[in-house]
Amino acid sequence: MHTTTKRVTAVTATFLTGVAVGLSTPGVLAAPPVRKYVNVPGRAIAAPVSDAVLVGDTLYVGGRLGHDTFGKLPTDAAGEAKAVLDSVKSVLTAENMTMDDLVSVQVLCTDLSLFDTWNGVYRGYFGHDLPARSFIGAGSLLRGAHFEMLGIAVRR
């Protein structure tokens, strides 16, 4: 066999071996993660959104407000904060997660003077470790709400 032919054969064999190994390695050609759209019953406001989307072990929780099943808000800010957090908790529970699975949350608030009120309620929903959080001032929220919370949870 000619030297050039031997080199081409060796390079081709090495390439094909690499392709074969790569194809047999788990995860190399894995299908994209399946998305599961999560909707809890009794949503007060009918809107074209999902309550959350689960991708692998990560749950993306959409914005949650504190309205009851009749679309009414609690009369005080602490009650509304509790209703928002209970709403987030219900979405997490639907996927066998807890508040402690949250790794990041964003809280929108129409009145930043309610920061301490929010924190007073919020702290009681978590164990020792708290998720990363933003508390963002918002001009207005849907249907007169003072608070909206969204987050990302990763199953432990």
C-alpha cells in the first residue's frame, strides 16, 4: 500500500472511531428536555398563560398575584403578600416541590413602602437558605394588586 493511502486510511479510521464513540456517549445526541406545562385549578384570572413550565428538574413559575378564586384581593398588604406566597407554594406543590426549592425570585411591588411588610411575611415561608431575590418597583399591576412574584425552582 502506498504511504499516502496508509495515512488517509489511518486518519479515516481514527475519525470514524471518534464518531462511533461520540454517538455512543450518553447525552451527546440526547433529545431536548421535555417541557411540562403546569396549571393549578381554581385560577382567579383566566389568561392565556401557564402557571409554570417544568423543564427537567427546573420549574419556571409565572407571575402570581394574591387574588382569591373570586378575583378579590385581601384588604391589607400583609394578607395580600401571604396570598401571593400561598399561590406560588400551590404551584410548587403541584410538582412536588417546596418553597425551599426556589433558587431565584422576582417580586414586583406598586408601593416600595411595603418592602418591610413583604419581608415580614416572606421570611416565614422559607427554611434557613433563601433564594436570590429582586424587589422591583412597578407602576401598576393587574386588577389593583400590590405584589406579584415569579421565580425559578430547581428540584433538590
